Amino acid sequence: MSTRFLILPGYGNSGPTHWQSLWQQGDAQFRRVEQQDWLNPVCSDWVAALEQAVADSGADTVLVAHSLGCSLVAHWAAQTRLPIRGALLVAPPDPQGPAAELNLQGFAPLPPQALGFPSLLVASSDDPYGSLDYARAAAQCWGSRMQIIGAYGHINGDSGLGDWPQGRALLQALLA
């Protein structure tokens, strides 16, 4: 059985120049978990979609989350009994920061517990949606290893990362 990767975009989905979209386009092992409403996210709906996707995908699944997708992973992990191989958590937003102004239903507060599977949290030193202090606290709470990659904003399509080879290397390091 080969590893399957579930792409978990954040608020608004990931556009065509986002590294998540590029990874999905370039490799059939990557599949996006589609949400009913990307602009008015309801945590319980997003968790249900992820639960079904993981159930369909199997235990050799790795979650590849960006932004609000990281918050989704924390909420899902607190509720599920399904095993997964691990999670790459990129640019988690602080629910008390600028993301609090969005119409996010049920995402805050985050469950204050370890995820229960290997995870690597990747942070930027100048993310407008989550400070390094927040990222460090989230990594500690979730039991995640942490990697700071420098000044890349929200590590999204606007960051100019393209296919983000460094991110692929971090994903491989998580799986090693």
C-alpha cells in the first residue's frame, strides 16, 4: 500500500499558484479534501469531510495542511479514532489574531491536546496570521516538531514559492 496525501487548504481554498495546488497537479497521490463552503467555514462540517476522506484513504495517510487546515487537523484529531501516518502543518493561524475577523464558526478555541500522530509544524518568521510565539505554542501543545523557514509571509501563493521544493523535503523528513 502506498502513502496517500490529503491536501487540507485553509480559508478560501488554495488557488492555482499555491504550493498545495501545484503538488496536487503534479502527483496523483495527493488529493484535496473539498469543503462545502470555503468562505464561511463551519468546523463541524470541515471535520466531517476530513473524517470521511481519512476513512476512505486508510491508515497510511498523511495530512498536508495549510493555515485554517492546521486548525482543522487539531479539531479532527481531538475527535477521531482513525489512525494516520502523520501531518505537515504549514502556517497555522492564531485564532485570536487577524483570522478572528473572518466568519469562522467553531474553530476557536483549539483543543489543547497532542495530536496523537507524528507532525511537523512549518512557520514563517513574518506570517501576518500567526506569530512565531503562537507557532511555537501550537507546536508544543500539539506535540509537533517545528521548522522555521524564514520570511515567507503566510507560506501561500503570494509567497512566490512555486512548487516549494523545501516543503517537499520537509514532508519527506516527516515520513523518514
